[in-house]
Amino acid sequence: MVLAAAALVAAVAVWIAVSLPPARVALRPPADDPNTVPGVFHVHTNRSDGRSSPEQIAAAAARAGLKFVIFTDHGDGTAKPAAPVYYGGVLCLDGVEVSTRGGHYIAIDLPPTPYPLGGDARDVMEDVRRFGGFGVVAHPDSPKDDLRWREWNEPFDGIELINLDSGWRTRVAESGWGVLVRALGTYPIRPSETIGHLVGESTVAGARWESLTRRRRIVALGGADAHAKVAVADVDPGDNRFSLPIPSYEASFGTLTMHVRLDAELSGNAHADARMLLSAIRGGRLYTALSAMAAPPYLEFTAANQQGSVQAGDELPAGGPITLRVRTNAPAGFKAAVWRGNEVLSGDRTEQHFTIEAPADPAVYRVEIRADRSRSPLWLLSNPIYVRGPGPSTVSPARPPATDTKRLFEGREAAGWSTETDPTSLAAFDVLRGTAIPELALRFGLATGDGNHQFAALGVATADGLAPYDRLTFEARSEAPMRVSVQLRAPVNPDYQERWERSIYLEPTDRPVSVVFDDMTPIGTTQTFRAPLPNVRSIVFVVDRTNTKAGTSGRIWFRNIQLERSVALRSSP
């Protein structure tokens, strides 16, 4: 029995030794680069679904040699971000990860918003930009359907091209659960290297990013997506009773790091340093590295032509041949590739310093560095250098003007108009004829409570359907900034109706609004993606919990409400 146990222990030890990922290569950073600081992006604390407090996480970051941490707890943007602060020499900043119908969107440098962010991804992106934030698509290629990004045609600011949570899930999906079993054996010995060895790659997000950068700047980041726990049951924020403390924050921070090139050294003034750091991130002056392979990493990537010289993240006007310079501290055997769009301009470069000549044409350049071994993940990824020509600006074409209209509110009466609410909320409307243009005024009050069922709405019956019209236009204002859901409703049977919506932003100043029916998206499951206009029996303006807090009350004014159509836009039902 003893011999059998010893043999088993020996076999397990041999298996773990064989399975151990390579140890991290220790590198020497250059002495002339004091302004590039390492940190980590996309970290959850015990304020949402993470294990520890910001102070404890900062201590883990300090042990990992980092200089900043960006927290991204789940939320809706309405909470006031904690002020930038230094804990143990680590600059801590607050962001927020917002759930949308098209995936998760991280906002940094965002003040508290006047209403909850949520709903369609395009609306959340619009609001983050409206209120001054910088938005990043989180884990865009996650194997989990509810986390995967789906709104690629919308104008996001940045994208997580590397995400540790997506990385291991992708690797397991490709190679099976055996790689995860081996990782459990090697994690206690080499935690960061084990996590790094699990990181797989999906080419989908990278290909989409590359395609989009041909038209506009999009910052590439790496996200640790660190929680420091695996929950085995749903619990409240800060409750760690039913969770395993793996992977630890320190292990995650030693796996994937972001390196930001600042305009000056950190001063120790949290607010000033935060402004400088956020400005650099917005400008794409950063690179991401899988530090579990080799650390601390270093990259300098520049381009020069007759118009001047720039670094990664910057734009360079086209003008004459381009000289690209790469300087790195990559270990021996690691291979660098300089990409021009989706083609390798120069690959398998093992020198730490090299220069490449490129044509004068507009293009987008980036650097990737990998270890020279099979299935080697990406070690280092730069942000692009954008060489742009004087080409035409990308302005969306204006929609053709209306050729036919139908008023839904004549001003003398409000035939067909009515309100509706959940059983606990209130709504009423008034017809205002004393103004220069007659208005409908909706008064609403959402009930308090923790549920998400509260709503108040103003609607108009459309007994003859909406065909042949293609849009709804009106002017509206509200007492405070808010969003309203404009919905089309088509009955399927006496007890059920399908809905399509488009969210609109309102503020205390009158805004002209045009809701094109083809831009509306289904709510829940519908038989058709586009609303069957001949079957629509009502248009409804809805205030609900998607973008409004429970207990909110207010007023909204509408005028010049009408259906319009243009022959150029008319579509068959």
C-alpha cells in the first residue's frame, strides 16, 4: 500500500513536471524609458463580483510591480466614480462595465450619468461619448453568447483584443477540458505562467479591428478581467462564501499587463496623474504584453516620412516613403512581425532593433511579437500607427426628405391617444393649446421598488397600420436628460403583441427626432426582425427601467408628431 501510494505521488509529480509551462523569462528594461508605466485594465472588486477591496487589490498590484489599476465593476454609470487615489504607490482609477443587448461595454473617464445606461449597445456607446467617457468593447470574442460583442458597425473607442477570461475559455473550447485539468496541477507552482499558457486566440475580433482601423482610430487594449474567485453559487457583492480564490489577483496581474507611454513621469498627485494616464490611453499610446512569458516587456514603435515622425497610437499624414523603427527587449528567439493592414510587411525579425522601409501610400501599421515555439500565444501587441491620406471625410449620407406625411396629433384634440402603466406606476397626459405649437405633455411617475417592471407610457392607436410610411418624426423635450423607448406594437393574438423599439435621447431643450422604422430592433422574440408595418396597431413612447431609476417622476413634451415616407426609403412589409 505504501509503495503504491509512493508510486502514485511520484507519477503525479512527474506529470506535473512534464506539464509545467516554461518559466517567465526575466528581462532588463531600458534605462531611458521612465515615462512608460505598467498597469492592468478590467479589474473587479468586492463592490460587484470581485473578491477583494480596492486597497487589497492595489497591494496585489504593487507586489506584481504595477503602477496603476483600472477598476471596472459592473454598473449602469449612475454611481459616482471613486476619485483617483494612490494606494501603496499604485494609482487606482474607477471605470464601469455596462451590460448591453449587444455585449459588455467598459467606460472609463466617465462622470456619473443622469440616468442608467443600458439597452441597445449603440445607445450605450452614444451616451458614453455624450457624457465625455471613453468606451471599450469588453471580451468581444467570448465563447459565452451573452458576453460576445455583436455590434461591430457602431463607433466604439477601444477594444479588448486580449482578455484572460475569454482566452482560457477559447483554449478549452479548442483543446478540451484536459488543458484545464493540467492547469489545476501546475497553477500552485507557476500561477501566472499557467494562466498565460491557457490563453488562446480568436482571429475574429482581430480581423474586425484591423478592418475598422482602415477607416478610423480604435485603441487596442488587453483586459485581465480579474475577479480572484470562481463562484459556485449566486451571491451578493462582497460575499465570498461560495467561491474559490483562483486565479488570484496577483497571478492575473503577472499574466497580462498594459504599458502606457506618458508625457511625463508620474508625480504622485493622483488627480493630475490620472488625467495624464487617461489622455494617453485615449490616444492609444500603449502596448499590451503577456508578461507571463517574459517581463518586464518593452517596445518602441515609430514611423517617419517627409511630414514628420510619430509613435504608436498616432496618425502620420501621408507624404513620401515611410521609415518604420522597432526597438524592443524581446528574449532571444522571439520573433517580431510588422503588419501593414492584414498583410505581413516584415516577419520573423529576431533583432531587438530594426528598421523597415515602407511605401508612401496610406496604411495602418502594427507590431506583433511571439515566442518561437509551437502554439505560442502573442507576447506583445502594439497599437497602430495610422498613415492617412487627404481622402474625403466619412460623412453618412443624409436621408431623403419626406414626400408624404400623416399627422398623428392635430393639436385640437388627442383622438386615439392614451396612457398605460404597470399596476404601481402613474401616467397622465395633457393637450397644451396655449403654446405656439400645440403639444402633448406626458406626466409620469415610476413606482419605487427593486423590480424592473415599472413603466409609464403614452401611445396612439394606428388602426390602419403604418404602411406605406417609413419613419416617425416629432419634436420633444424633457425636464431632465433621459431616454425614452419609441415602440411599435403588432398583435399576434388577443393576449400577446410583438414589439420593436428605438431608444431616443431627450433633454430640456426641444430636439427634432426622426425614428426610421428599419432602424428599430425587436424586443424579445419576434416572428420577423423588422416590424411588419401593415400589422402595427400602436406607437408607444415608453419610460421604463432600462434607462430610468425606480421612483423617478417627470414630464415630457411632444409636438409635430407625424408619420413620413420617402420613395427612396420605402420598403416592402
